[in-house]
Amino acid sequence: MTVLDRFLKGDRRSLAKVITHIENRRDLYREVLARLYTRTGKSYKIGFTGPPGGGKSSVVDLIADHFLKHDKKIGIIAVDPSSPFSGGALLGDRIRMAKLSNQENVFIRSMATRGSGGGLASASKDVCVVLDAFGFDLVLVETVGVGQVELDIMDAVDTVVVVLVPESGDTIQAMKAGLMEIADIFCLNKSDREGADRMAAELNMMLDVKRHGSDWEYPVIQTSALKGFGIDELQEQIHAHHKYLKDTSRFEKRRRRQVRVEVYQHLQDRLLEEVNTRLGGELTLDEIVDEIAAGESDPFTKATEIFDKYFR
Amino acid sequence: MTVLDRFLKGDRRSLAKVITHIENRRDLYREVLARLYTRTGKSYKIGFTGPPGGGKSSVVDLIADHFLKHDKKIGIIAVDPSSPFSGGALLGDRIRMAKLSNQENVFIRSMATRGSGGGLASASKDVCVVLDAFGFDLVLVETVGVGQVELDIMDAVDTVVVVLVPESGDTIQAMKAGLMEIADIFCLNKSDREGADRMAAELNMMLDVKRHGSDWEYPVIQTSALKGFGIDELQEQIHAHHKYLKDTSRFEKRRRRQVRVEVYQHLQDRLLEEVNTRLGGELTLDEIVDEIAAGESDPFTKATEIFDKYFR
């Protein structure tokens, strides 16, 4: 029996192996993804994002615990683009897993590769596909930070929760980074702190424009992962958003948009791979550089020449 | 006389126009870049990067002032990937310019486009080409933040100055982001603050490995842009690094590597443009999505099909 067969029978060790295989883009990873893809579409995907230090992991763990009590199977992907630790941050994952009340129905995977840029976003989406295919009811994706990678990842989930804290610099950061635009639900965590009510009021005011003419009200939920309040309400709002998407045509529209992005992304990856192969093989980049260094050409002209010759 | 002719005669208004043209990737921008490229290679490019709040702009302004007093012409590019303000953050640029002692020989351009990701890095490099071609002796590139965009941009300069502050969390951030690896010179700004000496000692200890077996000593300079100390020494070390690169074969090697990256980058851009054109035209992405939504195919297979048909 192959690893993939065992995976399809629900073996968790094979799940971890398949993820590693795909994360590292080993041989035939595209074929594996293609095969798994036909089994996807059943998981509900919830993203948690926001500036660092907002207590996202704690919120995610409490939400996961909540769903676990309702006998849901949950996959968690924790993405930290700024961390130098790669692939399996295994110890951290195990500590978190041990804290969750039901270990059988939960699976955590940390992903972090410094400098992989767009690659990390597509790898995260691929892992989403794997978890969906494995049969998790819910996939929770949490990201650390406020960059392009985070925005790209959030593009692949159904409900986006932006986690903020009562310090207002945080909101400005979030606005700058475009998180306000992608949020479906705002979670104002650490709301036991001073200034939380004022911040919630400010947020609500800012959301007036976004709410105007929309059927969804973009709720602001005050939580404290530490003191344990607000998590029920957050979970209810996630449900409400899921229902809202289903009741309108928006669920299908979102998923279709995601498929679009995926096709486009994989085509990009494919092309860039091809460039790498060609530039390493028949084309010797060194000769091109010589020519440019000698003032006989320039990078723009050379790029056009290569493009015309090999890709037109 | 065309804008480009006036540019080549040293007209500053035309310089701003050419930058805008290239930044917005208007018609024939590649041809313009190709023409300008043959006039480049004379500017020395210095990058300043590091976590937000380190006082990078102040350090850059003081360094610029220093070079201006030596009758150098200086172009400054300030890149903030997290800012939503696009293209010409003109007011801020003018305020900074007014503060610099010699306005005639200095030109500042802010670049910030939320969500443009890799696009911002290549746009910044293109602006470097324009400033070099215009005849600036020095191009100072400052970036805000610690992400992939910053690393990509720093790849295109000759000397990388990483600006830190005495708070040690900062160093960890910098290490995580890979800034320690790309740094040639460390500037420990705000060194009038408590803890600066300890932090400098820590940094020096961490640099032991990097220094071992290298001819360059990766100096740590304590500065205070506020109190005005250390800037002379920083400037001397920038000179020393320039001399070091020139005296060894490293200068040419770096520049060759930059050319490589440029060719590769432009080829990537070209290919992605082509994908956009084809996916908008002869290929209707909607039909592809229909097929996938119906469970008849998947994004990976579809990407491969498009690739094989149009780009093989």
C-alpha cells in the first residue's frame, strides 16, 4: 500500500508525509495534488490574520476547542513568513496539540520559510487542499504579520477573521496592510485591557462605509483569550457568516474566485520553473551577463530575446 | 524635444516624468529602460534597511547631507511596502528635501504600493536604473520593514547598511528576516539610549562567525541621528566598504550577480504578462473554472494543459 493509499484511508502519519512531500515540491507533487483535488470542497476554511502580538494562536486554539466539542475534525495551518524555522516546527505543534482538548480530531502544521515569498503562500494553499482532501470538517489558517503573503493566503479561505488588540496603532497597521478590506469579522482580542471599548467604537465607526449597502454587517467581537470571554460569540459569528455565504450566491462566487486564482498561480509556478530549467541548461546566463557587462546589451533587451525565442 | 531628450540633458522635471512612466509601466517602458540602461554603472548604490522605527530616514538624510557637502549628486529612493500611498508621496518628499542642505543636487522619490508585492521590488530597481542613468553619483535606497520585498531590493545595491536600535527584540526580528545575512555594515542608531553598549557587544559577538574567514569585518557603528554622533564614522565605513569591494574582485561579482537577477526578473515579468494576456483573450478562464467546479478537472491539470498548449 502506498503512502497515498494510506492517506486516503485516514492514516495521520501518511497525512504528515504527504504534506512534507508537497511542501518540498518533491517529484510528482503536482500529480498528487491533482488527485487529491477531486476529493476537496467539503472543508470550511477560516482564516485568522492580523498584526503580530494579537494572540491569534490563543484565539484559534479556543475556537478549535469549541468545534472539537461538537465532534468536528479540525486541521490547523500556522503560517509565519518571518520565521526562519522551516517545515515542521514539530515541537511547537505538539505543545499546541497537547493543549487542545481532543487530540484525535485535530492536526496542526506550522509553515515558515524565510525568503520563500510568494512560494509560501502557494505552499499554504496546497496544504489546505491536502487537509480538505483528508476529510477535516474545518481548516483553520492563521498567519503572523501583515504582508502580501498574508493577503494571498487569506484569499483562499471562506471566512476571514482579523484579530486586533486595543492599541490603536494596530488598526492603522491593519488598514495600511489592506486587512480591513479582506475582513469578514473583526476580533478585538485582549479586550480585558483598557481602551478596548473605545477601540471597538472607533472600529465600528470606520466600518460604517463598508457596511453601507452590504447584507453582511462585519461584526466587531470583543474577546479575551486569556479570560476566556467572547469566544462563543466569535464562533457564532463565524457560523453566521458561513450561513450568509450559503444563503446568498456568495459562497459559490468565492470558491470560483479561489479556483481562478489557483489555476493562475499554478500556471505561474509552471512557467517560472521552465525559465529556471532553460536558464540553467541550453541558455548560459553567464554569456548573457558578459554581453551586458560589455555594454553590448541590457537586461530588458536580453529578457525580450529569450522570451521571443523560447516562449512566444 | 522629447521628455527623454530633456532627461538626458539633465532636466529634473523630466526625471520625475520618466520615473512615473516607468513606475506605472506605461507604453514602451521596457524600451525606455533598455535605452537608459546603457548609461548606467556609474552610481554607487547604498541600501538602508531594518525594522520600522529605527530612524532610517534620519540616518539617510544625515548621510546624504554629508555627501552633498562633498559636491556629490544624490538620488534617494524611499520604499515602504506597507504604505497605501502610491507613487509620488510628494509632500513628504518635499519636506525631506527642504531639510537637506543642498536641494539642487538631491532628488527624493517615495515608492509605496500596497499589495504590489514583488512588483514593488522590481519597480524600485527600475527607478535605481533611471537615477543611475540620470547621473547621480550616489543612489541611497531606504526600505521600511523586514519582508521579502526589502531583501529583494537590497539585492540590487552595492553596500547594505542594516539599521537597528538598542532594543534587543529588534535584533531577533532582523535575524528572522534574514537581514543579518545581507548586511555589510550595522548601524546601531539611537545609541544615546540605555542598553546601546550592551546591544553593540551582543551584535559584535554574534558577528564573530560571519567575520571569521572574511576580509571584511562587518563593522557595528553606534550612531544617534538625534544627537548627531556616529554619522561620520558610518560614512567612513561606507567608503571603506566601497574600497574593499573595488580592491577585491567582489565589486564586479556583485554587479554581475545583479545583472543576472535583473535578466531573470524581467523574463519573469514578461512571462506573467503573457499569461495575463492569454488568459484574458483566447482562453476564457470562466470555462476552465466551470470544468473544475463540475469536478471534471482540477487547477493543477488545467495549468499543465495551458502550459503545454501555449508555452511549451
